[in-house]
Amino acid sequence: MGLLIIPAFVHAQTPVAYYPFGSDANDAMSSNSGTVNGATLTTDRFGNANSAYSFDGVDDFIGLNYNFGPFTEINSFGMVQSNSHFA
């Protein structure tokens, strides 16, 4: 499981970044690595250790310092599991 980013531009079908979260937030396709701020590595849904990130829901995030150029929208895919229930 990881995060794949594809610019939402009609002619752009090639991903610009892929983050497999294999013990870090490095981009596996190029040099668009993320910076982890507070999030901690955890076990993914398949039981693989250090293959997912846990966020506290307050101020944890993974920052991306990438200029997407003329692209004003991006498509991304990720899985989210919530440990809290909100009324």
C-alpha cells in the first residue's frame, strides 16, 4: 500500500510520484520525497511492519516539497483506517 500521485491534467497519464511507505516517505519514482512530521510508522493492513503511517488526527502530516508546475489538481489514492468514531 502506498500513495500514487497523478496530475489531473487531460494529457498527463504518467504518475509524477509514488510513495510505497517502505519504512520512509521517499518517492520511489523520482526525487519528490516527503518529510514526515509527527506521523509514526505502523503495521499495514496486510500485517507488514513499518509499511504504513499512523497520524494523531491533530497535527501530524507528511509534507511534500514538489512543484506540480501547471497542474492545479492532483489525483491520489490511499487507504485510511479510523480508530475513532464520531457522533
